[in-house]
Amino acid sequence: MKFPRTTSIALAIAASAGLAAVSATAQTVSIGALPQGSLSYSIAAAAAKVIGDNTDLTMRAIGIGGGSIYFPQVNQGRLEMSTAAGPEAIFALTGTGPYEGRKNANLRVLARLLEFQTGFMVRKDSTIQSLADFKGQKLPSGFTSQKLVGTLVRAALAAEGLSYADVTGVPVPNFVRGTDELVAGRVVASYLAPGSGITRKAHASVKIRFISLKESPGSLKIMRDIVPGVYYTTVKPSKRMPYITEPVKMIGFDYLIIVGAKVADEIAYKSAKALHLNKKALIAGHGVFRGFKPKLIAKKDLGVAFHPGAAKYYKEAGLL
């Protein structure tokens, strides 16, 4: 077989240098996320920029849908990384919950980034004040491309003695569509993160507010039996979220960047180091990173093991 002259030269150089493979840093590394406009995508974009700016890696964020789409791709090595809600990563790794029978055994943690906060949003002029008021009302359901959201809604309802049987479900693929339905007046609430672009867009259209969950003895166990790794969290008023005018109790969980087990240690090491050392740059990418605590980037007991390359850096940094 005759190679073009340029190819022959390249092969000769590689051979003379003793290179058995192309360097891991030569490839473009992608971080999968939810669609553009979501907080997941904004987090992925900020992380990709920080890693790209502080290493020799070429990074990009791609909005391709929910975990049911990007976890299998990371597991199979067709995508290097993705954002991940901690509970969903556990489900996907173990083949339980929404991933029943579909184990994604090659998922590993690159970094624990944030405490993610999620809750129910209604129109500001709505009469709904608590989850009990959802009885007989229309709520987004199904979440075919974002199963975790449907599971979180089910857990929140169960913790307050309700179920999907108590409401009228309106099938949607994800929370973005669910929010569109709320803005259009076809449902009474949407479940999502208060700091997302979708939330700001909805507030600009119709004015919205979030309703508080009610914690009671045993309610946390009820939620965790359905969604492992969740906890109650309180979102306080801030200038960047004008729709939060008083403390609101929501569901919290750890938000991660997941990496495939077969991704080169070099890539995971460099990426983990870049994220750990550059909080200011992450904040410049998105204000949500004000909540990033570098000391917790290697938080224990996440339910998914760290990638060896990331673990190597965290041990060197005294975090593991």
C-alpha cells in the first residue's frame, strides 16, 4: 500500500521518536450535558473552558440531552466526560432505579463540583403554596430523556404523602419542556434548579416563585429510599435570583463531572488539577461556582469511585 508523502513523513517521525500511540493530549475532550440553556450545560461549558485554558487539552461542552443519553456514551468510551447528578450516577453505575438492568460499570468521578439544589417552581400569582396543593392539578410527567427528574419529583411527593396518582400527568421529555408547559399555562408547576437560565427565562416571561418542601420525621428516609444521596437544602434570597424572596427548602445532591474508566490517567489528572486550582476562573464562567468548595472536590462516599488519574492528583494535593 502506498502512503501519501506527508503521511510517510509523519509515520517516520513517530517511529523515530518511539511513539506507540498518539499522545492523549492530542484529542478533543468533550463534556456531555443537558441542552443549552440548562444549568448543566453552563457548568459543563465553564469547566471545559477552565480545563482548556489551564492545560494542553482541547475541551468542549456539548448539550446532547439527559443522563440516559450521555452516560451510556461515557460508559462505552464514545464520550470522555459528562456532568452528573450524584444520585443519577449511582443509578447508572449500578443499573438500578431509572437504569434498571442497564449497568454502566465504566463510570468514574472526575470531580465533585457543587451542591445542586432543585425544587418546584410555580407562577408568582399561583394559589399553590405547598405540595399538598398539587392534588388534582396538572404536573409534568414522564421525563423520557431525563428520568432522574421524574424520580426526584416522585421522591418529593412521597415524602409528603403524595404520588403521581394524586395529580394529572402531562408527559414531557425533560424539565425544559416542563417549564415551557408552565409558561404556557398547561401545568401548574415545573421541577428544576433555581439558578438555571431556563428559570430566568421563565421569570422574565411570567414571573415565578419556588415553593418550600416540608421536612418531617422520616421524610428524608422516604426520599433516600427512592433517590440515594439526596438531602434537604435551603436556598436563600440573593440578587441573582429575584424570584427567591425568602428561604426555600429544596432537594439537594452532589453535582459531579463523570469520566469514563478508560480515559487516559493523564487527561483525568490534568483536568482534576485545573478545576481544583481555578475557582475564580470557574466563577467567571458561571456564578453558580461561587458555591464551589475546592476542599470538597474529592468528597468521600459519593457512591461512585474516583478515576485513578483524578485520585492521583487529589492524593498529591492532600485531599484523599
